[in-house]
Amino acid sequence: MVCTYPAMPSAPTHSGASHALVVRRGELGSAGHHLPAKRRPETRERRGSMQTHQKSQIQRAAFWTVGITVAHFAINTHSPALHWLHILLAGLFLIPIVICAVAFELKGGLLASAVASPVYLSHLLWSWGDSPMANLDQYAWIGVYSVVGAITGHLVQSSNMRKRQRDEVIARSQRTEMINGITGLLTAVGVRDEATIQHSRRVAELSTAIAEKLGVEAHEVSQLHLAALVHDIGKAGVPDAILFKHGSLDDEQTAAMREHVDIAVGMLGEIPGTEAIARLVSQHHESPDGSGYPRGLTASDIDPTAAVLRVADVFAALTEARPYHEAMTESEALQAMESLRGTKLDEKAFAALHRVLANTTSADESCSGTEPAEGTS
């Protein structure tokens, strides 16, 4: 039997600094260029902001439409002196049409004109039914509504498309610059401490699996993956006597080791476009109960994806051999982490880690099973 399934990260092996950077398939091309198979998903915040803006524009258009309609029916149609007001009100129907065209492009312009036209037509038939020449003259507005809605919507749609294309080119350029900068940092760290790079690769793969189990959006998973790759680059600023010490660290050495978080954030700060990644890195040692470092954040202040990174980091650290401890088995590591859930580790992320490992174990067992012996069932 041949089985194919995603393998869990293996224990670190020393394979040279050339393997310093590993990113998810599809994120980078052979030369470090972003290869978007499709447009990058919008974040929840951006979608929410757009929906709020569009909702307010619909309300504005509705307000104008209702106001103009009420005015049409309220103003006397038998006084020639007020005829100019009806012509003005007919033209004002263009305002909600333009509002919708700007907010929803071509579709919005056409839909708004489709609403304004029967509303205005009902006014003509109700108020000017005994003036066929006036009706004939004013029917032209219905055609104007459709033309203005279509042209405005098309122009806005073309302008937005060009802007999106320009933004995508800029985003690709910035991402390439960011990836090149991260690659340089990881390569430099890998020359000195390959074990840290291998650890980061495991944390990146495990973080991705946990985040996907939690249903985190693809763009945030991508940021988390990159943050995991660089979460320990600040150890480049930690003295060798502390970083590679066998045995426990004293208080002064512990304080120096903890500085690696701020050092990493400072290093990332020199690379444009890493703000979101740096935020996750800055929080990967924070705990839900506020006992973490460097800022002692509590659960409500910790980014949920940073909480995922912490869980993956702790699990990977426990299952790897370090100068100060032997590697634990997966079950031993989970047992050790169990007492930390809810206080030192995020409960949802820890539960997702359990599911990731359970799925991997099930896949391992199904692929390592033997065929039943002949004559057995």
C-alpha cells in the first residue's frame, strides 16, 4: 500500500545554511518572487471596512431617492412657475445613481438607474397624466439615468481595476524585498546556529498546520509561517556562552536570553513590509495569564496567531534535544504542556495541536499497517 499525507516536522538535522529559508509552496518563485495563483485574500478588517462603507453609501442613495420622490409628489404640478423645480428634481435622481456607481461600479450604476427610472416614471404617470407633451419631453430622463449609470459605473470600474493592478505590482515588489531581507537574516543566523534555523523550520510547519485546523484565513497563515521562520533570529545577538550553555541559566543570563525577542523585532524593523510579522514575533513568548515576556500581555491583548506560534514553539522545543535537556517524545511533550493550557498556552491552539498530531498519527498507522493474511477477515 502506498500512502501520501503531510508529514509532521522532523527533528532538526544539520544540513547547512543553504536550507535557512523554507516557505510555503506557491509563496515564492525560484528567484524569490511572489507567484500569486490568485489575488491575495482580503483581511477580515479590510472586508469589514468595505462593507461598512458600502452600507453607508446605500443608505445615502436611499435617502436621496426617497427625498426626491417625496418632493416630486408634494410640489404642485399645475403651476407653470414651479415646472423648473420638477426638472431640477428629475436631474437630482442622478445623485443616487452616481453614489451607487462609485460604491459598486458598473453593477451599482445600472441597478440604481433601474430603481430611479420606474420611480420617476410613476411620478410622470401620476402627476402629468393629462399633459402628454410634458410626459414625452420628460421621458428622456429615463434614458439619461441608464446612460449616466452605465458610463459612470464603467469608468469607476476601470479606474478601480487599474488601481488594483498597480497595488498588486507594488505589493509584489515589497514582498520580494521583504523575502530577500528575511532570507539574508536567516542565512546569517544559520551560519552561526543551524540548530535554531532547523527549529524555526519545524515551528513554521507546525504553526501552519495548527492555524489551518483553527480555520485561520490564508493570508494570516502566510504571515504566521514567515513569522515562525524568523521568530528566533534575535538569538544572533545573544552571546555564545549563554546561547550554547549546558545547564540552567542564572537570572542575569535568563534576562539576556529574553532580549532575543526585542532584538528580532529590531532586526525586522529594518526590512520594509514586516510590521505584521514583527508583531507576531514580539508576542511569541507572551502567556494568557500575563506571566510571559517581554511585555506581560494577557490573553485579550495577544494576537491569536501569535498564540498559535507560541504553542508550536513550545512543542518543538520540548521534542528537540537541547544542551540543557533531552528530547521528549510527542506524548511526553503533550503531557508536559497539558498543565500549561489556559495559563501559559492558549487553549484553542493547544487543542488544535492535539488534532494535528492525532491526524498525523492516524495517517502513520494507516500507511504502516500490513495486508490481512490469507484466510483471515
